[in-house]
Amino acid sequence: MTQNIPQLMKDLGAAAKAAALVLATATTEAKNLALREAAKAIRAQASVIQAANEIDVVAAKAKGLTPALIDRLVLNEDRIESMASGLEAIADLADPVGRVLADWDRPNGLNIRRIAVPLGVIGVIYESRPNVTADAGALCLKAGNASVLRGGSESFNSSKAIHACLVQGLIAANLPEASISRVPTMDRAAVGEMLTMVGIIDVIVPRGGKSLIERVTADSKVPLFKHLEGICHTYVDRAADIDKARAIVVNAKMRRTGICGATETLLVDEALGAEPLKALVGDLLAAGCEVRGDAQACAVDSRVISAAAQDWNTEYLDAIISVKVVAGVDGAMAHIQAHSSGHTDAIISEDEAAATAFLNGVDSAIVMLNASTQFADGGEFGMGAEIGISTDKMHARGPVGVEQLTSFKYQVIGTGQTRPT
């Protein structure tokens, strides 16, 4: 039977809107109980989640998905435990709702307060990674928001099993089941409907590949938190500790190649000379990474492939990296300004002046010194988890955690004041 997608989404939206009204004034204790009970359910249902995930993985391999996408999809025991512990970490966070952001008195005796409040209903559209179901639902809940989750078709069964655990937590805490809603269809028309649900969904967070982000950006009538690509750079300065740099560079590229915080371009100061460059390139090749480089990178190792112009603008999400030699920190910043997606860029240097110039001069959401770009993650920032990373500059930038999932309102407290004519 063909589903009536517009009616399905209308019903989901109405239920989420009603749930958001309840969540806006839900107690911290109730929200935390829901998260902790959901974590228990995930652990108790780990075998069910893995079985559902295996169905998705088999189908993904049959479709010929890339190893990087399959890696994002796979749920093993460690990743399932990470989901559960992530929910508990979010429960441990301070409640962002009701925070007094500012408080001041006017000469006429009025007291004015800026208070953090939930955004309302948050739509999340994501591909491949089923753990987003838990992370996004939990973060929205902690911030007092209802959520409408639309996972990709490749993770349909995994997300369904995880969502069932979240619902168990909501029931245990006596919160509306629609507080965390899941779109129960693989029909892509549901995405189109979400993008038009103005007045129901307050903001949409797309997480996925470039084509998904481009489509959502072009078609959405609802405000977005988004990043288009993660073209991240690591720059090795002339004053770098080379042993430190070698370890960071391999980790930044190869720890997990399919995440948005993976380094895609390595920039190396020309003042370092050929031997450090050869060592950096050799480490990457030894780790199984394909290296595409400029003339100087090609000269230090015959296995380096000559880079094409488009390589400097490519998010590989795979074991491939582009390498370019630049003229110091200014050259590195010029390249980043021309090619970065504004996600995460890092400098490796022991020189304070160079580090300061880079940290202040690179206009990305996350800028790092002497650390792997793979730390570009809300969990690693102490946020418990993230709903995504935003490269926009309005409202939220960088990892979007519970604080970024709130807005604010003003409370004005008077004692009978009237405004003079």
C-alpha cells in the first residue's frame, strides 16, 4: 500500500509540536531519567541492535557502498556501548534550559533577564551513521526540544532498533513518546515534506554527504544548522616538533578516514626541507594512504601521485590525502582561505608567534594547535555528544551541543512601572 507521505509527516509534526510544549517545562530529573533508562535499554538490547545492523550492512555491501560508508554504518559492541555511555554523559551535563545568560537593572527599577529556552522541534536528516539516532535524540531531549529523526535508508533497521530503546526511556520517565520521533519510511518524499514544515519544525540539521547537504540547503524553507564539507587542513610549520608532527598527521588522516574531521590536505612549510617532508609522506604511505602531491611532494617519493587542481577542493572521506609545500604560515593561511570549507584546520608548531597568527587568522569553526583534527567532535569537546558541526556563523558554529540547541527570551520584572509619554 502506498503511504500518504504528506499526512504521515503532518501527523508526526503535530505530535512532536505537542511534545515540545511538554518538554519546554520538563524537569531536569525527568529528562535525565529518560536518558539513563534509554542507555540501559541499549545495553539490554545490544544483540537486537547488532542483528538489525547486520541486515543493513549486508544490504550496503550488496549495493556496493564504499568501505568508508560501510565503516560509518557498522555497529559493533564497542560502538553500541559508546552510544549507551554517550547518553549517560549527556544526562550528566548541566541542564541548559533556564540558564540566566544576562541579568541587569534599569534606572527605572525594571529588572531584565535573558533566559535560555528550547528551540522547539528539531528535524535531523542523516545518512549512514545509525548512532546519530541516539546522539541527536538525546541532545535534543536534554535541551528541552522534541526531535523528528529521518535516518538514511542504508541504516533503516539499525536506527529503528535504537529508536525503540529511546522510546523505552521516554516511557519510563513519563515523557511523551513523540518527544523523539522517527520517520518510519524510506521514501525520500518524507525529506521533501520535512523541508517545508515551517511553523512545525523550528530548525533542521542535515548530516551526510555533499549531495544531501546541497539538496537540503537548496530546498529547505526551514532554518538550518549545517556544514557542506569537511575539507580540513593540517599545516606543519618550520618550528614543528617533527616526531610530534608525524604522529599527529597519520592520526588526523587515518584514524577514521570517513569522518568530517579527517584531514584531507597536508600543508608543509618549505623551510622544513626534503627530509621531514619525505618522512611525513612516507608515514602516510606506510599507513595505507594514497598521497597526491605537488611537484615537491612528488620529488621526495616516487609513489606520490601528481595532484590535480580539484584535489585541493576535495573531501575524500577515504584513505587519500593531498600534500602541498607552502611558504610559511602566511602561505598556509592563504591556501586555507582559498580552499578550506571552514570546518577544522590545524597548525603543528612550537613557535608561539606562528601559532598565534594561525589561530587568529584562520576563519574556520574550529582551529587547532598541535592536535589531530579528528578531535573535531562534540564528545571530545566535553559536550557529551554533538548533533552536528556547523560552519555557519549565525546562532551556532562548530560542534552543536545542548547549549547550542537553545535560544533565549527576555523576562522583564517590574514593580508597577509605566512608560512615560
